Amino acid sequence: MARQKTRIPSFDDRLSIDLQGLKEEGYFSGCSRGRLVSNQHYCPVRVIELQITFDEESIEEATRGWLRLGYDHFGGRIDQVIPLLRQASNLGRGGGIWYALCPITGRRCRRLYLGSRYFVSRWGIAGALYRSQQMSKEDRAFRAVMRRLEELERLEELTRQWLFEPHSKRSYQGKLTRPMQRYLKLKAAAETNWQKP
């Protein structure tokens, strides 16, 4: 009797914690606590209690911190502490960027995924892929054609909007307007995509 392959859930189907999302919700403004509620029906974790603390009293001076997670997993209680690290941004953003250090690989990451029991980086889950990586050749080709059709629809809409309206301007003081620049860029991309075999 042939062994049936077990399907590893894709990253898209896994419960995840996004550090950027936590920052936007105000979790990195100081030592903070909160609860995350999962809306995935098949996920074994429903509610995650989280707490973020820093090594300094002032968050502006802190370079290290900890993300503490508490949740029930198949009837057992899990308490996980994940180190956080702040590094300066090369984009000139003040405050730097916070990363989590994967408990398995030690690599920096901005998103943690629920593995078999604990939250880890994507490199800590062997065999998992994104849904787009699991698609067949035919599905990828179909998706590429649909993307190109959407580009052409957007281009047609921009053409109507910017080129045929009575008060639209193609240039101002000798320079192309932003809408015209976007139109030309989209047109060039659409033409290039349709010329590929």
C-alpha cells in the first residue's frame, strides 16, 4: 500500500504575527500588553496574549526587547519568549526597525509563523512554501495572463481619465505631469509584457 504524502500547510494558511502590524497598532510605543484573536477556524490557537518589553526604560534608547506570547495549543499552555532587536534603518526612518530573532535559526525576521507548537521564522519550518510556489505551470501561466489583462484594463482607464478629459494636462512648464508619467510607465510595462513569448 502506497504511503500518502502529508500536506504541509503553506505560509499563507498559517497563523502569523507581523511586527509591522504590531507597530502600527501601537505595541512598540512602550511596554505594552494585548491580545490577538485568530479568525482561522481550523487553527489550534484561538487567542494569543502578548507582551512587549524593552531593555531600557525609554523606547528611544532601547536596542533589545522581548516578545512574550502565551496561548493554549491542543489543551496545553505555551509560554514563549522571543528576543527582539532594533537596527538602524538605511532609509532614514527615525527609531530604526524592530526584528524578531527566530528561536530555531537565530535569523532576523519581521513575521513569525506558527510551526508545530511555537512561533518561528519562515526558515524554521521545513518544507513549507507560499501558495504561489505550489501552483502548477498552467496555473502560473493563467495567473500571468490575468495580471496582464488587469494591467491593460488599468491602462485603458488611465487613457480615458487623463488623455481625453477636457482639462487634463500632459505637461506643465515643459515637464510631464505625474499622471502622464504614470500613464507612460504603465503603457511601457504593458507593451513589454505582451511582447514576451
